[in-house]
Amino acid sequence: MNKIEVIDISLDYMDNGKRFHALDRLSFSVKEGEFVSLIGSSGCGKSTALGVLSGLNHPSEGKVLIDGHQIKSPGSDRGVVFQHYSLFPWMTARCNVILGINHAREKIPKREAESLAQEYLNKVGLEGFENKYPYQLSGGMQQRVAIARTLAMQPEILLMDEPFGAVDAKNKMVLQDLLLNLLQRDEHVKTIVFVTHDVDEGILLSDRIFFMNNKRIGQEIAVPFSRPRIRNEIFDTDEYRALRRQIMSLFYQNVANQIGGAEVYL
Ligand SMILES: Nc1ncnc2c1ncn2[C@@H]1O[C@H](COP(=O)(O)OP(=O)(O)O)[C@@H](O)[C@H]1O
Ligand SMILES: [Mg+2]
């Protein structure tokens, strides 16, 4: 059985009294244990789709099933990491993580929550920074806290919306490798839906890529590399280059359609 089934989701936003169609009969499914990425140009509906999976956005039509049951609201089975770190600025890294743990498990004893928070902060490489406030941490470190907070809630499904979109190129690579490593060993998170517009990131991390076009999935692309994955080994292969070219051509087709059918050569 599929872990997640998105069935014919349509979603309209009201903007200044006008109805705007953001998703149009979007459908896809994700198996348990899979890492899938939604890729597409800005504005194609990736965040809206992830919002529906998280239960924060309500579709006008269609439904999302998790383990066969329709979801209608957020739940502790789904952890979300956004592009902006969304930490509480008046709380230390440790308190931000504890807050997440208490939210997911209301009755957890204080001591247990504290040691769980420390365990996850260590996992993301923040040992020694527990008592720092967000303003004392770099963007990459703040995103590590946000990841620690979400993983410490021990969800089965991880939803990530361009989580490395705001960090510099080097930190982005470090965080991607950290995420691959963490997920390889995490006992709770099994299924991941990841939003990005970065083709290399999509290939490095995913088992399947859904390219979004016309407010739904335009194409599904399988990523054949085995795990654990090592960036340099993958990026050096002909298979990788072919895959990258295939996805880039989908982006260019998109651009060509928007600017009136201009031909683009790769
Ligand atoms: N709250 C909102 N109200 C009105 N329009 C919105 C709202 N959120 C997103 N949109 C519009 O819906 C479309 C899809 O947005 P979004 O899902 O954020 O795209 P993406 O994440 O792929 O960049 C965009 O055209 C965006 O402007
Ligand atoms: Mg977005």
C-alpha cells in the first residue's frame, strides 16, 4: 500500500476578490520508505501542494490519504521544515527543540524531553550550541536547529519546503550530506516529500522526482542511484549527466512555452 496518496487535488486561492487556480487535479503517490522531490519553476504550486500534505492548506477538491485514511488537519505523523527557519527568537536552540517535542508528546517527562533535545542537537552537529539564541547562530546552524526540532518530534513522514534555499552554496552541500546521513540512520522518518527548484539537489536526494507543470505533475523521473549516496561519485557519472539534462530540458520547455515557443538548445 502507498504511504501517501494525493488524489485529484485542486486548490483555489482568493486574491483581491478573484479566484486563482493554484493546483489543478494534482495526483501522485509515495511508497513507504521513499524520498520524492517536487521540482518545478517558482509559482508552479510546490509549496501549496506541500501545504496540503501537511494539513495546513485545504483543497477545494480531491483528497490526501495517509495509510489509507484521509487527512484534514496537521498531525504529529508529519514533520515540516520550511525554507525560513521558523525558530522562536526568544528561545535558545535547546528550548526550540523541546517545544517541538512537547508539542508532539504532551505527557513526556521534562528530563526525557531535555535529553531527547540534546540527542537530536548532537545529531545535527550542534553540540556546544544548545544555549545559543537564533540570532547568535548562522543561517545554516538555525536550519540545523529546525531540522533537529522536527526529527525530535519523531514523525513518520518528513515534509521539507526548500529547506536549504536560503543558505550559501557550501553550507547547502554540507546540509544535504547531513540530511542524507541522518535519514539513513533515523528510526522514525521513513518517507520524505521534499520541495526544491534545484535539479542537482533533487537528483542527489531523491528516489523519484515529480516535475510540476500546469499546476500538476507533468513528468515522473526515477533516480536510479543506490544508497548510501556519495555526491562526487554520482555527479561524475554519464547517468547523472543524462538525468540532469532531461530535467533541465523540462525547465527550458517551460520557459519556452512562457515566452512564446522560442527554441532552446542544451
Ligand atoms: N495565499 C495565497 N493567496 C493567493 N495566491 C497565492 C497564495 N499562495 C500562493 N499563491 C499563488 O499560487 C501560486 C503557487 O504558489 P506556490 O505554491 O507558493 O508556488 P511555488 O512554491 O512552486 O513557488 C503562485 O502563483 C502564487 O502566487
Ligand atoms: Mg514555494
